[in-house]
Amino acid sequence: MTFPGPGDLMRVVRESSVWRSLFRQPYPTTSRTRALAVMNNVFLHLHPVRVKKHAVRYTYTFCLGGVSFFLFLVLTVTGVYLMFFYVPSVTRAYQDILSIENSVAFGTFVRNMHRWGAHLMVLTVFLHMIRVFYHGAYKPPREFNWVIGVVLLFCTLWLSFTGYLLPWDQIAFWAITVGTQMATYAPLLSRESSFILLGGVEVGQGTLIRFYVMHVIAFPLIVAILLVVHFWRIRKDGGVSGPV
Amino acid sequence: MTIEKRPNATADKNAPTQAPRVPAVERDRGPKLPGPPGVPGTERFRLLAYVKQESMVRVDKRPDETVLTWPHLLRAEFLMALLISVLLVVASVFIHAPLEEMANAGVTPHVAKAPWYFLGLQELLSYFNATVGGVLLPTLYLVGLAVIPYIDRSPYKAARDRKTAWVFFMSLMLGGLLITLIGSFFRGPGWNWVWPWDGIYFTL
């Protein structure tokens, strides 16, 4: 008599109607099933089924766009975690950061990850732009995707800048004070632009809630929409440019 | 060696197709010389090109320039995501995000610096008046970046074929990097010049 082993268990699971409703095909091992795996999966179908050979070389793109997108995802996840413990009020914000550091499980770790990820993302987005320029990948038909990229660069900077204020410590307060002062030098609109930006004449509660809303919902949404367009246009313009 | 067979233009179209075929290259005599026009079995040939062959079979097969996304691209993406994750986890375990005392509008710190990516801008502000350095130049910078594809209309893509554009762009980038570095590590209280070994006023 033989006892059922782990292989038999896997077979039973794989043949169950639940498994087959989740994965509509076996593990892809042939060209056909590999193509289907990419086409039939909502997350994977962002990719074409086949890509140019040079485009998967690390030294062609250095994965900079992909890394920027990955960091955006990391920042979304860590950011949502931090949002559970943070109230954007001038009396509570700093205390909340202290309690994230001291009493929230993995609080310090997640906050560190959010901050270093954010700095790294600013860097990778810049490097991505330089890489794209180097390969002339903004040439027709990709002109407008470059424009979207520049807007995304601006959004990245803006997301980082608005997040910089949220800890409400001296670094944050004075960095934002210095940074937003530049807007008050705008010709003709100095008073208005300062008010729109700060929600007052100086950095205060009005600024904190504005920056918070822009940081956690408005700009992430804008970036997500622009990313969809950015990726879509890469596909429609024939994938990663080159080889040059 | 690729040899294209060109039927004799003057050959009778109704001639029986069973006319004896002559091999493209006769093994010992090389390409056949053109025969008199109109005579079946004496087709003319022209030599088109020498093709360097990778193997003995299927000379006309075009090299496949693509690979399957699964697994080639997905593996690259996964490995890169893994690398960045490890990097971030290690950094987050060992390096702590800065946090100072609670914000106080009444206490001005010795050095008030913007976040690092704006320090180039802050450095510019010390050269020009506020409207030019703080608003016009950064706006020009962003708009200038956005319109690059509409200004640079040369069809060349490789950097070696468009040195002017590349030098111009890299000067802007390196210029930006230079003033960012100056603003980050060479500026202290009152935005005065401070050598890094005399003190670093920089927070990430």
C-alpha cells in the first residue's frame, strides 16, 4: 500500500475547480502558454507578449523607469501604512511621528523606507530622463510621451516636497518655508500664489492640510493616471526605443 | 552566396514549364553565363550579394530580434525589484530618517535649506534676483525640458550622431548637479561659503 505524498496533494489542488478558476492554464512552459500567460493576466498584459531583445539588456535601460515605478508602488504601500497613525494637525503631527518611531510596530522601519524610497525615486526619475535623452527616445513618434515624462518628473518633485512638510519638525518647517518663498517671487501673482500654496501668509495649519491632501491623494492619483498613459504610449509607439 | 534567378524577359510565356531547370550554381563551374535570349534552359542570373552565414542551413531566415516577455522581461523586472527591495530594507534598518524638534516658527535655525533637489534652485537665488532665480529660471528649465522633442528635429538617435544636443543637455544636467552640490555641501549659515571639512549643513 502506498501513502499519498506531497505530489499527490499538489495534483489534487491543481485539479480542483477552485485552482482552475484562478489559473485558467497550467504553468506556462511553451511559447504558446507563455504568450497566453502575459495576455490573460491583467497585471502582466501591461507588457507586450514579445519584447525587443536589446530592451531586456540591463545596460540598455538600467531599468530606471521600471525602478521608478517600483519605488512608486513601495511608497504607496508604506505611505498607506503611515497614514493609519498620522493626523495632519499642527498640534498632533509631530507627536504622531514620535509615536510612529517609538510605539508603532515596524513604525521606524516603514518611515525610513518611505523616506529613502522617496529620495531614491527623485534620483531614478532624473536618471531615467537622462537615459531616455541619451538614446534619443523622445524622437517621433515618442515626443508627447517625453512631455508626459517631464510632467511626471515635476509631480515626483512635488510629491517629495509636500511629503517633506508632514513630520512637522524644524527641518520640515524651514525647508518648506524656504521652498515656498520662491513662489512668492512670482511676478504679478506673488500674494495670490503664496496664499494658494500656503493657505495663509506663512507655513501653518492651512499649509499642512493642503500639503497632506496633495501628498496622499491628489498627486498620487494624477501620477497614477499619467503613468497609465505613459506606459500605454510606450506600447503603442512600439515598445522601448532603439536599438541605436 | 545568394543568387536570384531572373527569368529571361523575352522567353515565351506559353513555353512548357517542364523545361529542364539549370541549377543556380553549378558545382564545378560557378554561375552560368547568360545564354542566347529566348532559348529555354539558358536563363540568366545575376549575383546580388554575399551573405555571411551563421550556419549551413536557412540562409534567408531573418534573425529573431524579439524574446518572450515571459520569462525574459519578467525575470529582469523581478530581479531588479528584488535588488531595490534589499537595498531599501538594508538602508531602512541601518539609517534613520532625520527628525528634529517640533516645528517652531519663532526659532530660526542657523541654516534654512530646502530639500536637496531644490538646493540648486536656492543656490541660483543667491546669484540672481528673486523673480529671475526663483521663478523664471526654474519655469524655463521645466518648459525647456518639455519642448525638447519639438526643437530637436534631427532624425538621428545615437548620441554620437548628435553631439551638439548631447553636450548641450549634459551641460544643463551637470550644471544643475554642480549648483546642487554647492548648495548642499558648500553653503552654511547665512548661505555663506563653507568648506565641507569645516562643517556640513545638509539633511536628507
